[in-house]
Amino acid sequence: MAYSDRELLARLIQCEAGGEGDNGMRAVATVVMNRVRASGGEYARISQGGNLRNIVFQSGQFDCVMETIGGRYNSQNIYNMRPEAIHYEIADWAIAGNRLYNVGEALWFYNPYNSGCRTYFPSSVGVFAVKIVQHCFYIPTSAYYLT
């Protein structure tokens, strides 16, 4: 589907963090836009100077972009989302260059489905920064810039 960047980001925000409140959704939007604006490493190459679509549709990055997971239909995907005003407001906020301060330069998040966040994610390229609602957020280490 040919969504605008705004629509695509609003759908991803709703899908990845719709039940996490404003700060949870802003945190996810911050990570996505940090990847779009990355100055080095893998995401700088993927975004090719700021291409949101390349970041969102990068293989294996966001469960919400996949229509199937483990061979089963994923009903919680961006194509089934119906963003509301708040999702568009947060997308606009993030596209305008705003960041949630405690997420900072984070490039990764995940929901550990338990109370703890591991120290490194996805490997030694990201180190734990903060937990917001159910998601753990990770900032890049110097090893990231070698990816």
C-alpha cells in the first residue's frame, strides 16, 4: 500500500505501542526517527539519507510490518491499523525532529514480556538506557558504528 510517511509512522506507532500511552508511543516514534536520521552504521546505510520507508520495511525489524510470523497470520500488523488523532499527532511530533528525552539516541526497543531488561540488545551494539511501560530501549555503543 502506498501510505504517506506520516500515515506509515502513525500506523507503526499504533501497532507497536498503541497500548503504552503517550510516552510509550513517543518513545517508539523516537527510535524509528533516530534510525531514519542515524549518522552512521547500518541504519544510516538503510535510510539512505532519511528514507522512513526503508527503515520501517527493513527485514526483521518490526513485527507489525510482517503479515505472517512463524508461518501464522499476524493480525496485528500496520495494514490492519486504523490510526486515531493521537497517533498522527505523535507521528507529526517525531517527524518534526522531536525526541523523548530519556530515550535519547536509542535505536532499538523490545518488549521482554517480563519485568527485566537485558543489559545489551540486540548484541554488544546496543546498551540498555531506559524502560518505558513495557518496552526496553537501547542506545548504540561504539560497536554499532562498525556495523
